[in-house]
Amino acid sequence: MPESFYVTTPIYYVNASPHLGHAYTTIAADIMARHHRQRGEQVFFLTGTDEHGEPVADAAHAQGVEPQELADRNAERFKALAPRLGASNDFFIRTTDPEHMAKVREVLAKVHANGFVYEGIYEGMYCPRCADFKAENEIDKGNRCPIHHIELVKEKEENYFFALSKFQEPLEKLYAEHPSWVAPRTRYNEALSFVKGGLRDVPLTRRHLTWGVPVPWDEEHVFYVWFDALLNYYSALSYATPGSDLTAEFWPASCHVIAKDILRFHTVYWPALLLAAGLELPRKVFVHGYLLMEGEKMSKSLGNVLDPFAAIERFGADALRFYLLRDVSFGQDGSVSTAAFEQRYESELANDYGNLASRTLAMVARYREGKLPAAAAAGTAQTLDPALAEDFAGLAERVAELIDRVELTNALDEIWQRVRRLNRYVEEQAPWQLAKDPARADDLDRVLGTLMQGLRIVTVLLHPYLPASTERLLAALDAPVLTPIEPLFPRVEAAS
């Protein structure tokens, strides 16, 4: 049986429309999913929307609609974003799905039955946009949320608690025995620091809210939205394929891809909850940074967003995918801008890669009537021109190693170095000069064959990043007779 690989994005909150930050996470997870499919593995890729909780209810009431109406409207926008990005997700979960809600009640009833839930009163400072109570060291000056910059609300309410404190030792053991469980290392250290700072019990339910999953042992309460949301990774497998339960095949998740603002929930609450329910823990949580504009994380509430739909309309989905993973080292914060996007598009996609593809096919068509001798056309990385062979040796294995570590930008850079090496090879070998000398026909075949094979190698490796463009190029490379192609990344007129 082939190995399985299960990758998830966070589920996105439906209190506002999608922005580039949502696209970023989805693209990263899709790159991983496509790469692992290339390796012959059984892959399941999950994304979706988080639809319960106070932020959604508040946003709906502000618009004069019911929460379900707002959830339905915005969930469709997120659902539409995935195919526009070229995302190959296997399922799109909504936390208002009846099947998900039933599984939440089932799992959390087990946590209750296992003795990790009790009734009490909670008092603390609460951010309604985060749907999260803030500890003292998480509060900015002026009693404000460090993420949304709004004033926190002091709340006191009767609810049920999850006995998080009982998992102090198990979580410390988890981090000690699995040093790559959270990556990159800075985020591992941050999560471990939170654990070692001492775990306190946290609210599991909310009594005064109605927009949520009802608590099976006390219908006057709904589950705190974060516990409902986290369980999507587990619940989806039970109903994503009608008539089949994929849990045994794909659980535990291979990698949760998240942004750093939800680190604590995924690296502390989530493993504790799974342990409390007797479920196996995910293999890895990878925490990426923020895309920044004007020094701030992109946020609808702050008004500093780039519209991914507009970027795709102008440049195409592949260009957006490439830019986000090329310009910002995945795992770190990084600034994005339209100017940088356009520069990468022109210099790297259009010139480095697109021009390499165009002129390689054009030269084979011109100098060899679209056909190479069998020996020249059937090469591999091991039979490339010796001038290039060393540069390509072990490339596929190196890319796989980096993607396994979720170093997606570094993997892309490894491939791009070879794209540039192929361009230098063209200039070094000057096939247009070789074509003038019939005595050098074998040399011309060697050069053209090497270019074809090198181009094929980088194109296969680039497929997870540039799926539409690489499919088009691979079809051209596989044609019985090679002919020139239209530019993969045509010139885009400057925006007015």
C-alpha cells in the first residue's frame, strides 16, 4: 500500500471575505499535497470555513442578517477561492455541516466522560474578534488586543472548563521527545515556553451564546468556538467521501499548516484535547508568518488587504502562487507589494522560465524540424551533458527533503537555481552557432537534448508551485513533433 499524506489549512472565519493571507496558507498546503501525489502517495488535502462563535454572530447582526445567512454567503466566497488559486483540495468542510457538529458532540462527550470537564465560573479579558480570552502577558497597552488593536472586554460567566492543567506533563514530554513536532524552531520554542509557563484550565463552553454546537450534557451551553473548530481536522475524514470513513487511512494528520496567530490553540489546546479524547496526535504543526503591508498583518478589520481575486485576474493563479512562496521565506514574516509582484513576474517567470521554455522548443522546431534523435531525446538527469550533470545530481531528493521539512521557499530556490543554470548553459553552448556547422550536428543534438531534459526535470519539480503552466509545458514537451508555444507568462501591461 502507498504511504498516506494528510495536510490541512486552518478553517477560515466567515465574518469577512477572503484576503491574500488566506490564499497564502491554502497555496502552501496545496504545494505539499501536489508534491506528495507526485511521490505516489495517497493524499488528502482539507480546507474549509469556521462558522460558529461570537465574531460571526456579531458581524451578522451588524449587517441585519442571521448568522447562518452570513456564513452561507461568505463560505461560498472561500469555497470559490480554492479553485481560483489552483488548489487541489479533496474536501471543503464547513463547521455548520450536520456531520461535523455530530462528531464534535461525540468527541467532546468522550472528553467529558473521561473526567476532563467540570463546571465553574470564568472571569477574564476577552477579544470578540479573536474569540479568545487573553492572559495578562498577551494584552497591549490600553487594555487592547495585540492583533486587532481593539479594547478588550471584561467578561464573567458560568461555563464548563476543559482541564488543560492535567496535561502539563504529557505536553512537556511530547515536546521533549518530538523536537520537530512544531516547526520552525522559533515557533517550537514559543509553544514550549507557553507550556512550561504553567497550563491553566480553559473554558470549553459558552452559556450566553446560541450560535454554536450545543453541548450534549447541557443544552443551555454551546461549545467554545475553538474546540468546535479544531475538531474539523478529525471530523472531516468521517464524511468527506459519502459512504466511506477515511479516518483509519489518513488519521493522524501529517501536517497542519497554520499562521502564527493561532499557534497556542494548535500546539497546546489541540494536542491536550486529543489526548483527553484518546486520539492519536498529528505528526507536525508548521507555523508560518504574516504577509505584511505597511508593517501590519493583513486584516480585513484593519483595511490593509490585497485582493487575491484581482491579482489572479491580472497575472494568473500560477503567478500569485509563485510570488507568495518566492518573495517571503515560508515560516517567516515578510512584506508584499504590487511592485515586487510585478518585478518577480517579469524577471523570473517571464524571462528566466518562460523564455527558457520558449526558446528551447523554438530551437528544436527550427534546427531539427521538431524532432530529436532518440538518444538525445531520452536522456535523464544522469545522462545530461557533463557540463550540467553535477548541477542536477540529487535535485529531486533535495527538493523532497526540503518539502518534507515544509521549507517550501528553499525548495523552490533549489529548482530556480537550475532554471538559471539552464539559461547560462544556452549562452555557453550557443546552439545557434552549432547549427551553422554541419560537422557539429552531434554537439547540437547533445545541447538540445540536454536542454529538453533539463527543462523537463525543472518543470516536473515546479508542478506543485505552477500547476497550470507546467501542465501546458509538459504537454508541449510530450508532443510527437515539438513546436513553438505561446509565452507561458505573457507581458502584462502596467496598471493605470
